[in-house]
Amino acid sequence: MSRTSIHRHDAPALRAKATWTIRRKAIWANRSGRLRRAGILALAVLVALAVPAFAAGGPMDLRVRKHLRERPDTLVKVIVRVEPGRRGIVKKLLSRYGATLQNEHAVIDGITLLVTPRQAERLANHPHVLSVSEDTAIYGDQVPSTSPMVTVPTTPVNLQQTVGVLNYNPNAALLPYEDGLGVGVAIIDSGIAPRADLAGRIVAFRDFTSGVEQVVPPVDGYGHGTHVAAIVAGNGELAGYNQSYQGVSNLVSLIGLRVLNNQGQGSTSHVIAAIQWAVANRHAYNIKVINLSLGHPIFEPAATDPMVQAVEAAVRAGISVVSSAGNYGQNPTTGAVGYAGISSPGNAPSAITVGALDTRATVSRADDRVAAYSSRGPSWFDGFAKPDVVAPGHRIVALADTTSTLYTRHPNFREASPTSGAQDYLRLSGTSMAAPAVAGIVAAMQQVNMELGYYVSPWTPRPALTPNTIKAILQYTATAVKNDAGINYDRMTQGAGAVNARGAIDVVRAINPSAPVGSWWLTTAVTEASPLGGATLPWTRATLWHQNIVWGETIYTNQAAWANNIVWGENIVWGLNIVWGENIVWGENIVWGENIVWGENIVWGENIVWGENIVWGLSARNKGGANNRKDPPVVTAPDLTPVVQVPAPRP
């Protein structure tokens, strides 16, 4: 049975059969990392139950519901989404509901209000209101320095060689270079310090930490955003241009949008305001990429999550949004690895959600492992297959703001320049560091595509690659990551695999984005393997479309799925060359433990606290039982595809 059929037909029966208990647990594997098969369908039960339960009492997220129960008359900030064109009508009614307007968000047809939970409940029942969500606090996704998951410093990672970017191209015949020149990358974070490694390339800066846009000089009181920006674009000037201290694409234009304060905290509404600014100014600064190395727990389905909807709006506007997956993959007390820890907005269907790799400070991929703290999928409420890819994110050395909070609080994470000896760099770990590595690759892909038109005589401008095209190429060309036992990690851990800039850019060079929809757009032959770290590694050729893997020559045709107006995972008509493979959420490669647990109130911080959890045991399986539910069919497919030469163009 498919996950969709469980949603539509079995929810009432499953609710009647299920047993609820309240416990403080999480979805953890045993210490070997292997989960028992006994509860393989338990998460399907939870997803089936969660959505009807959410909808039954009105469109309020779990946080607002909790406030309504526990402190119904205390003021809280909420984000209210309304039907398109109805903001004016709802605003006129605010005094009647006792609400105070804080901000407006045209990008999601939303408004931020100060209300009591009782008033929020009244608003939620208004016919023009789509959802009411708490204006939840957000934080950067770096692992605390006190965490036992972070090991002692080692040699800096050479990001360009590790991911396969030829930033300084040794082959003069292979033009253009891959440096992101002319492409704007918006860093929505704690700011950017205009230090030497980034100076001259911060083309715009806005501060949203007060809730409204402010034009101020570039600054970074916390230090997280500077580190993230340098992973995208640092040139290593303070380290004598040493490549191990450089970012992925050294010539991108940086747009700093500050949403985190000096303590590394912000609000969801601030992020939405920054995304809205990036969308409105995308043409002025050629913004093709937004990096979001931050997030909060998932408290509602993606369809009503205001930050997710802002991300989807940006993607529809032609901007690739790269999001960190979150750092909630490991129990900090027991060390056990757990699933379903993806944070928002990493659950946005169209975002490129990135998990963290520990590269062991080597260029070789043979010793790479998915970091234990990296959040696994699927996403809560929706069961989306996440992360999309994984990238280097462990012990990453990048530029520091030496006056920032992170720098002053964590002297043990400072890194000295190999030339001056000054501690100009900082070593951080987390999916916050993995996301900008991918953002830099996306910038290089767009820049190469843009400049290829310059080398055609006469010059023929090429259309920008759509975010869905970019995402599909990154997944298709990824390489498989194996665990300590030499077995491929499952799709909920590694997504499509480790990001491979070499292969992704080779595909960009080989396709014609001007080709009509439905036509074969590969113009030159492509070898489906890439030289990386001293080895030639095959691509996984897996495109994770919603909850399925699309096998076949997906990216060699200009699919309708790659258009800006398609939400990733929507049902569309695929070409005949598309072969649907295994169901990656409910398939054999994802095996759940005896007790599947998820909670209504998740407090993320130094420890994970699970409150008011529903715990489902063995009875959730009920294979062939009274309700005649069966395990979903599984179509197996190889994890590694042989190296093949793809003919181009197709006759």
C-alpha cells in the first residue's frame, strides 16, 4: 500500500487500533546504527494520524495549540497566512480580534501579529485565513563546541578539490572557469564581516533583526554568517591565498541579509522578510542562490509552514534555495543515531536540503562518512525524502570575524593563518557548513551556464538554469557514501549521495537549456562518472522526487518537472525514459525501530527534549491483519550504476 493510500483510506481505522502512551523518547537506532524491521510502517501510521489531527481543530501549528492550552491569555507573535488578495480585508478586522500588526509579508500573503492564543484561535476560524503559526525562534545549524560529536582539529579541508570545482582552471581549453563570477548569492544569516577574504564582493547588505529592513554597513556580531559566506566565496587572502582556506566559488557577489542577532538567534518572520527582499531585488543583484544555514523544529505540514512557503515562493521566482538539514541526527546522551530530525525550512519540497559529511580532512571520498549529528529524513508531517544531498560540513575552516560572539566564546575553535600566524579563521562543524558548500557549487553552475553563451559565435545568451534543473543535476551526479561496514547509507541519511561539482558542471556544459520542453537537450556525450579524490566514481543517477527515486536518463531531457512553477514532488507526466524505482520512504532500505516516537513539543538545544509524544509499538505493523494493510511493494534498484557513455544528441 502506498503512503498516499494510507493517508486517504486507513487513517480512521488506524486511529481506532492505535495505542497512545506518553514518553520522552526519540527515533533512535541501536548503537550499531541498525534499526529493527519490526516497526517498518509505524511512521506511515504517524503521518496518517498527524495530518487529520492537525486539520480537525483549525489551521494552527503545534506551538500555537500548546500556548492555547497552557497560557491562552499571554501575548505571542504569530504569522497569519491569508488567501491571495485578502490581506487588506483581514487587516481591517484586527482590532475586532484584539491583534496588533507587526509586519506584512507579501511573498506569502502573510502578516505578523501580536495576539493571545485565544485571539489566534478566533483568527484561525476566519474564512480568509489559511494558517496561523508561531513566529518561532530560529538558530544557526552549527554543532556547539562542547558537543562530544566534534573531534579535535585536523588539517583544513580543501573544499574545491573535495567537491570537484576547478576554481583555478588548469585546462585553458576548458572555458569558462568555475568561480561564480557575476552570480549573486544571498546569505541569510547573522551578517557578513567585510574582512579581506570577502572584501569588495559584498554588493548589498540589509539588517532585519529589528523586524524591518535597515540599510547598514556590513557587520556580523555573532560570526556564523561570515563563516558561511567564506565557505561559499572566501578567497583565502589572509592565508596567502592558500586553497585550503578558500571557499568554493571565489568570485561570486555576496548579498548579506542579517536575521540572527549577536547571540545567534532570530525569528521566522525576519527570515521571511529577508527572503522577500531577495526575491524583490533578484534582478538588481542577479541573485540566483539563497543560503539558509538556520532553522527551527517542524511544527506543521510544509503546506502551511510560513518559512517553507517563503522558500517555495523564492524557487518559483527562479532562485535556488539551499538549506541546512539540521543537526539532530544523534542523541547527545547515548550517541544513538535517529531519523526524522529534519528541521524547517529543510522540509521545503523544492529546497536543496543538505546533510553533513565528515571527510576526515582528506580529498579522497573513500573515507567519507555522514556525520552522526546530521539530520536524517523523512520530514515530519509530510514524509518527504530528505536530505537531498550531503556535502563536507565537519571541522570546516573558514574566515572568522574576530570580534564576534562565536570567536570570543570558543578560542579552541580558532585557526591560525599559515602565513601570518594570526588567528583569522574559525573551525566549525554542522549542516550549516555543508549548505554553503552546495550554494557555491550552484553559483558555479549558473555562472558556467551563463558564460557558455559568450563562447558561441555569434554570442547566444543562454536561459538561466531553473532551480529544479539545478537540484535534479546535483542529485543525478552525486556519488554514493558508504558506512564503516562498506554498505551504502540509506536514502534518508545521504539523500542522493555526496555532492559532485565536477559531474554537475560537466552536465551543465553538455546541455542546451534553450531546447523545447519535452526534447532531448544533451548536446555532447557525458560519461556518468567523475574523477574525484584520485578515483573515478560513478554517479548514483538517482533523482529523489518526493518519496520515490526516478531512475533513468532523467536530466538529459528538458522535462516539464524542471519548470519554475512546479513544486518539487508534484505529480506530472514524465517522459517514457523515466523509470520509477523503489519507494524510498517506506521501502526496504529504511527500517524503523520497535518504537517510533515523535512529539508535539520539541525543544532543540544542547539536548533534545521530547514532550507529549505519541509512541507506537509493534501493533502498528499489523501485516495482513484486521484492516488488511500490507507492506508497500518494493522495486529494488542498484545503488551504483556502471560507468556508461551517454549518446548525444539523441536521434
